[in-house]
Amino acid sequence: MSQGVRFERSHEIAIDAPAGDILDYVSNPNSWPEWIAASHHIDSPPRPLAAGERFSERWHTRTGEVLLEWLVTERDHPRLWVAQTRTDFIGTIIVRYEVETAAGGSRYRRTLINPARPKAPTADMIRRIDEEAAVSLQNIKRAVEARRGGA
């Protein structure tokens, strides 16, 4: 019996905003459709979520729509937020959002973890993940800085 393949990919960006503002934005699942192309409907309270809270996301994939049931597993404001879900096609998905204070603002890092995928992603899949992440990070930067009057 196969254990699966661990996959982890991180992407980061500098944002001209306090760490707490960034974490509050990304840890409010209702913001996700604003910055994640695949996310198109969220069922969640309209605020940042704490550890132990749950929410649902309708996620558009290349083959159709998937309903994801998320559980927030960690929140350490203003530096960390972690949530996880499970899918039939790639197993568990964990998202980890980290923010640290940096010169001129903060550094935001989003890490996607699949602890045990059925098989490793192809080079084309990784390229698409990286392209989608670059767009998402720019969307987050634009939204958070605009809320502060910086854009």
C-alpha cells in the first residue's frame, strides 16, 4: 500500500501593510474569491476565522466544481493561519499563511501542502500552480494596500 507523495510549494510577496491587516484579510475566507481564481463561493462567517472553526468553499477545477469542507487548525495573530481540507483526487490539502514584519511593511508567504498525493504533480501542474499563485499574491497585495489607502 502506497503512502503517497508529499508535495509542498511556497510563494511570497512584500506588502506595504501591517502583518495583522494582511492576516485578517487572507484568514477571512470570504475574501478568497477576490484573489483565488478557482474559489467562487464561500459559506463562512464574514470575518477572520479562529482555530476550530469550519467553512465551505466551492472550487472550480479543470474538470468541474468541487465542494471543499475546511477546518481552521491554527491561528496565531498576526503571524500564522492554517486550514485543511480533504479531496478524493489529491487527498489532504493544507494551506499555511505566514506574515512577518519586514522593512517597509510585511512579507506574506502562502504555502500549499499535500501530505500524501496519489502521485507527484507534473512539471505542467507545478507551472500552473506557480502562475496562479503569482496572480493571487498580486491580488492580495493590491487589495490589502488599497484598504490602507496605499494603492
